[in-house]
Amino acid sequence: MRSKFIGFCLVAGLLSVVGCAPKPAQTRIAFGSCSDQAKPQPVLKLVVQRRPDVFIYLGDNIYGDSEDPAELKAKYAQLAARPEFVELKRHVPLLATWDDHDYGMNDAGREYVSKAESKSLLLDFFDVPRESERRRHEGVYGSEIIRAGKRSVQIILLDCRTFRDSLSRFTQDMKRPAGFFYDPDYVPHSHSGSTLLGEVQWQWLERQLRQPADVRIVASGTQLGISYNGYEAWANFPHEQQRMFDLIRRTRAAGVVFISGDVHYAEISRLEPDGLYPLHDITSSGLTQTWDFATPNTNRIEGPVMDNNFGQITIDWQRDPVIRMEIIDVRGNQRIEHSVRLSSLMPK
């Protein structure tokens, strides 16, 4: 059988041959980012063919780049009219958080002036219920549970924009980091007073990680797992990154896997914090966008994939569940596959 999620129930695992044992129950989560509303979106057709239990938009769901809510609304309308999106919405439940271009401005944080209006547009576009907790607090963070029998997957959607302090800029009097063939835009904050998530969201996240769940998929528009590369990433807030590690360790939350977007290529990064199991960050980007090069990333274990793509996590609910991470390109080719046992993602 497959998972039950916000009103959708899909059934699989039937006998393929009479007398054979049934396949393990599965939960399948697809995700992607960086979707230009003016461009064709053939990747979405591939998502529909795979019939995941949910598709998660990880940000840059449109390229709005405006302080005018009317302009943002018009660009959402462009996406809504795309036939590929219409079919995706018809067949697959959707969840979404945002990154900078659908938030409103490139690399923007809490200084962006139209964030309240932008929030309403995103939640309305993705049909977030009027009674949802996400509409009662500042920011778009929220969570959902997908169930497969007695098993559960917690989807945690982070907001890395609404509360984020300004980034610390690289200046020409600074020395280019070793191994870089380009000048960075930003350097890591050196003081712990700056924030990425904001205190209220951090408190909410701790409550979420203390809730029961077998696997937790944490969605971040900004990459958490990469090493410092001079562009936007959690690495620019190393104290916030460490706070995430400490929080997972303190709450003894099992089965945490991160997904992210933003960079216009795909990869898997792995971190091995002290006293904690390995943390994987599967980056899928973009649905329509590409980039000329992949930045240095000493934490990269798979990739990069420079073609349009989407990501997929499949959980086979056997005795020791297998979490399979994939990147599928625009031609339907599997470009990355990396699997771990849930038993390897347990608190130490």
C-alpha cells in the first residue's frame, strides 16, 4: 500500500505474480525548485508519470523579483496556466516553501518590504487551507505528516527568508579563498547574533522535532549541507548551522534528511557532525533553470547534475526501511541514486 496524505490515498504493492510475496509499502516524495513561469516545464510531466505521494516546491517557484504584489500575482497566474503545472496539480498533492525570487527579491531577507503580501500569494496559490497554522504566524514555515500504515514521514517546511539577517558581503580588500576561481559574493558571519531562521521559528522547529515520526524530510530553500562557496547557503551562518546540529542531537530526532534547491544544478551533500548520525542534503534545481558551473563543495558525495531535474526520495518500509535518494533529469534518466538504511540515521 502507499501513503495517505491530506485527502489523497494511493494504493500499490499488489502481487505482480500469483504466489509471490507483496512488495514492501512505499512512500515516494518528489521535489524540485527554480521554475521560470514563462518557460516550458517538461520535468513536471515526468513527475506526474511517477505518481509520488507529494511534490514539494522548494523555492523560486516563480521568478517574481518585484516589490509589487500585483506583479507577483500575475507571474503566479502564468505558472497556473502552464499545462504541465495543471496536470501536476490534478494528479499530485503539492506543498511549497519559498526562496528569494518568489519571496520577492534576489538574495533578500527580512528587509524585503512586501513579505506579508508575498506570503499570502504563495499560500493562496498552493491552496493552503484558511485554518492552517501557516496563516496564523509570520513566515511560511509549516509541517505535514504522510502516513503509510503505522509508519509516518514528517515534512518540515522551513522559511529561510522572512527572518534572515542581511548577508555579510565579500569586499575587494578581502583575499579570495583558496581553491576559488571566482570572487565570492558573501563571507560567513563571524558573530552569533545574526540569524537565518529567527528565534520563533527555531522554537517551533524544536517542537516539530520532538513529535513522533519515523522519517523527517526537512525542506530548505537554501542549501544546508554544502561547504562554504561564497554564495547563499547555511554556511554563511555557521552558528545557525551548528544550532541545527545541536537541536537534532538534543531532541534525539531520528531519520532527518534535508532537501534543498536554489543553485540550478543537483547534488547530494553529506555532513558528519560530532555525536550525530550523517546528515544528507539532496539538492534538486532547477525545473527550468541551469547554470554554467557547480561551485566547490567538499561535502558533495554525488553529482553535480547540470541538466534540468527533479529529486525523489523513496522509502521502502521493510523491517529496516531503506531511504533511496534520486535525481532524475529532464530526459527521464536517473542521474543519482544513493540509499541509506533508516537504522543508520538513529541518535547516538
